[in-house]
Amino acid sequence: MPQVPEKTWKEVITELRFNSDMVLQIYIPIYDWHYTGEEIKQLLAFYESPMGRKEIRSSELMKLQAIARSRRIVKELIERIQEKLRAKGYKSAA
């Protein structure tokens, strides 16, 4: 929208910027639903521990690695299924 001045864009973006209050509004009810107050204290203690900090650092990479492995396994499974179907005389649609 080139007709909107840069100053207005900055105001709008600043007003809509995702902030910590929004994060709290999202997560507090979810955590409140799944955990008791005592369990939250235990989670906080864990994530403040050396192992908890390692979990924070490692978990995202582990998720990405799991996704990559699962894609590879699914691809291999699809290829095996296609081979079996071709062996029975069925042709691929591709």
C-alpha cells in the first residue's frame, strides 16, 4: 500500500508487534489447563537446572532431526510400496 506513509506503517507495526504480554495471554491458560501450580514450580526448577537448560537448547534441533528422519523413512516406505505394486503389474500414476 504505497499510499500509506512510512510513519503510519511504523505506528501500526509497533502497535501490532508480538510482545511478551501476548505470549503470556497465549500460554498461561494452556499451562493452567495442563499443570497444577506445584507442577509449574517443578517445571521451572527443571528448566533452571543444567539439564533443563540443555533440554531447551537441544529440543528444537532434536525436533528438526526427527522431522528429517521421518521424511526419509516415509520416502523409503513409499518407494518400497511402489516397487511391490510395480512387481504386481501396477503402473505408477507419475
